[in-house]
Amino acid sequence: MRVVTFGELMLRLQPFNYDRFIQTDKVQFTFGGGEANVSVSLANYGIDSAFVTKLPAHAIGQSAVNSLRRYGVDVSKITRGGERVGIYFNEKGASQRASVCIYDRANSAIAKASESDFDWDNIFDGVDWFHFTGITPALGENVAQICHTACKVAKSKGVKISCDLNYRGKLWTREQAGKTMAELCKYVDVCICNEEDAKDVFGIQAEDTDLNAGKVNREGYKSVARQLAERFGFEYVGITLRESRSASDNGWSAMLYDVKAGEYAFSKKYDLHIVDRVGGGDSFAGGLIYSLLNGKTTQDSIEFATAASALKHSIEGDYNMVSVAEVEKLAKGDGSGRIQR
């Protein structure tokens, strides 16, 4: 089984520990990005995983490539060129102080890419699954068109397509997102979103839910999933449900709607004490793709994906560095955290 993901790989600069930007004089230097995070998860699960992007041919671009290669991600389809790697600055929140993310990604190599940079016919040869997020088309009209072309070619080759809506208000407006994502979602088989994305992108909102108060109404999310599937013809809709009690402590669960079976499966809920929440949704996507590719039941799929993302919240950096065995252990109920000897 082979999976291709497409998006931007960014340099992540973060103060050490829980320092604020205004008080630090040193930062951690790592890499991350939605689709790249998914590729790393899948590679760690033993899936043949390739990431596609455009990166400069200088040392920082090579460092970004190397950050994926070390986990077994296929980087052979990455186009080299352009002048800069996008950057994001991340300040970790704690207790009642929220995390802060500041982008410096304008004019990055992928943001200035053209259709001629990617040979999708070649890229999708022998591929079973294609994944992208709503962050990528938000980088510019040119990148949105590249995503559209990729989806058309993937669909023509019988490749399954998943998309995490991942609305980012710092990159585009709700109106722009709704129009562009509506076109791309016509090609999508598996839609992934969180408790806010469906509302922000398509105006579809769960009833009787207060995100800030951490109140989740399961029946409301069934309705959200059903409306999304009816509008776009999705085969599956996965929704992550985050109960935000503080920046440090969240409730974490998810739902998977199997449209053909008419089945709504809810995972168990995890009480998370967060080390790093960045990449939580991406780790869920990676777990869900792995599960569906391997023919797991709807319930087992949502349990695996949710357990994978719960574990990610305990790991520093964007990448989820866990194995199938570790995820399955938690999914089966062993969340004791007892030392393994």
C-alpha cells in the first residue's frame, strides 16, 4: 500500500519549555506541517509513505528533507527550487494561557510553485491513497489549482482521496475557504475535520455545543457528519472532538460516520495532560488512513485513530513518533502509563 501526501513543510521555531516569545533568547529548531506529519505517522506504521512539496535547494531546505527521510518517508518526489522555507513560530500555552502560532510563510517555495513543478501522472503511479489538507490551497490561488489538478489525476487513477478541512483564519477568509474547498471536496472520499472546521468552512454547526465550555453534543455531530456526506458524497466523515478545559488539559475523543453502512462510531474519551498539541489532528488523520487501508471495522478504525492522536499530545514536535503496537495497546484500554521493563 502506498500513500502520497501534498503540502508545505515548514521550519518550526519555538521557545524552550513554556517561555513566551518576549522573554526567550533561544529557540528550538524543528520541522513540521500538516501533510508531512501524516506521512511520518504512516511511515512509522510501516506504510509506504511519500510526501510531495517544493523546497529550496539550500541547506535549510535539505534539513527539512532530511527530517522526513530519517523516519522512512519517501522524499523522491519533492521538487527543489524557490528561495525560502516557510516558518512558523510556536509559543506553547499552559494552564489558562493559550498557545500562540505566528506564520512567516509568504513567498515560500511551495507558495510560489507552479503546475509544471509536479508530474502527477508519475507521482500517482502505483498509489492507493492521496491526502491533503485545507491549509495547502489556502497558500494561494496557484496552489489551490495544483491541488485541484492533483485531485483530478488521482481520481482518474482510482486513488482514494482524504482531506482534513483544517481551516486557518490567518491564511484566508471563510468565504474563500468555502468556495475553494467546495470544489476540491467533490473529489474527496474521506473528510476529516474538527469541531470548528465544518462551521468555519461550510457553515455546518453542531447544535447544543459550546466549544469554549468544553460541551460536546454527540447527536449534533451526527447531524454535521450527515450534512457533509450528503453535500459532497463522502464515504466516511471523521470528526475529532476536543473539550478544551485549559491549554494543559483537554478531553479528546472522535466520531467516524460510515456512510454506506449508516453507522456512527464514537471512540472512548481520553483525559489528556498536554505536552504538545500541535499535530494532534494530523496524527488522527494518519491513524484513520492506516485503519481504513487495513480494513479495520468502523469502531476499530476510530479507536485506533483517536488513540494515535491521544499519544501525539504527549510528544514534543509536529511528528507523531509511535508504533502500531503502542497505539493498539492504548486503543485496547491500557492507558496506565506504567513503565515498560
